[in-house]
Amino acid sequence: MKKYKYLKISNTKKLRYIDNYFRKKLYIIFLPGFMSDIEGEKPKTLFKFAKKNKLGFLSLEYSGHGKSSGIFTKGNISIWSNDAKNVIKKIVKKNSFILVGSSMGAWIALNQFKYFKSQIKGFVGIGSAPEFLTRLMWNKFPNKTKKELVAKGKVLIKNGTYEYPITLQLIKDGKKNKVLNRKINLDISVTMIHGQKDEVVPTIYSKLVLKVFTKAKKKNVIIKNGDHSLSNLSPLKKIIKELNIIVKDVI
């Protein structure tokens, strides 16, 4: 992997990212999930794919994630979507790109359609989790958890093998970031990839994302025995195969 870089957003904010720069080439942009960084197998694999195919590449850590500045519990979907927008504008500039969003990254990706529209040439979702804060957390929390969250402003939630600090402001902001009732009318390729044995986000969420796109060439890929992260060799090969289909379609 190339060296990680930092983009200074303000005097108090800098975001860590990795890129493969090409002035007039198509970019692959990987948006990581909740509490994830850019040192995992998915960004590494996508970076290698981009380099091999002489494509631009960008992945970033939102504020409070990885080695970016900021406190995780002060972040939310609005802030992290804005982080992605700012880094894309600065690094990718006017180049066309394909979005690849993992888990929460798919939600962040859907928010980018408001800003970039014609630059976006394709979208791949991996275990997509749009609106998870309301639909998979708040709406399913027992009353005891809801009361604790309202009283203390923060709770620790266990989901499968994951543990998340969830804040009240994060939940409230999530409610403001509804994306599944939107309609996106771009004529692009949209492929959702989901693990059949995902214990964190049900596979129905990939179908809900596909419904948002009215004119897209849509595909839903369920990986047999796949988990939520899909970071092992076999699912990664499948992700690259599906991404490559979209790249060839665009170029």
C-alpha cells in the first residue's frame, strides 16, 4: 500500500486518506463502515485493483475514525457524509467515479448523490446498512435502553461480535438522513452484494437500496455463507468481479 496522507479540513480537523492519483481517469471511491478504518482487507484489495487497472482510487477515514482527528462519539451521518464530500471534491475533483460503500458506507454513498450526480458512474454496496440507526437500532431497542440513552446521552450496544458506543445525537441525526424514500434517476449500474449469513444487517437492506434507483441497471448478489464484513478471499474476489463488470461498462 502507498503511504497514507492527511487532508487538512480546518485548523482542528484533518482526515486520513489513501489515493491513487490519475488526472483524467475514472476513480474507485471506497467508503468504509461504522467505526472502520482504511487498513482493512477491502480497501487494500480495491486499491490493488485500481492500481492494476490504472484507475484512480480514494478511500478515507471519517472524523473520529481510524487516525483521522475528532472524537468518534461526536460524529454523525451528516458530519461523515460531509467529510466524504469534502475529500472527494479535493482529491477526485471533476473526475468520474464509482462509489463502493461498505455497511454504513453505503448510506454515506447514497448521500453523495445529492452533491455529485453526473460524476457518479456506478455504485456497489457491500452489506449495505442505510438508516440502520433508526431501523436496526432505535426501533428495536427495548424501552430500558431507550430510557438510558435519553437520560445519559450514550449507551454501549452489542450486535453479533461488534460493540458500538451509540449516542442520542447520532440517533437523532440518523433520523434526519433518510435515504430509502428517495428516488435517484441516474442511468448507471448499481450492484448490491450481501452475505447470506450477515448477522448485523439483514439482506433485505440491499433490496431496499435497489428500489431507490429508478433507471439503473440493477443487480443483487447474495454470497452464500458470507458474513457482514465480506473481507475473506472468496467474497473479495466476488466483489472485484462485480466491480470490474461496472468498470468495463463505464470505460
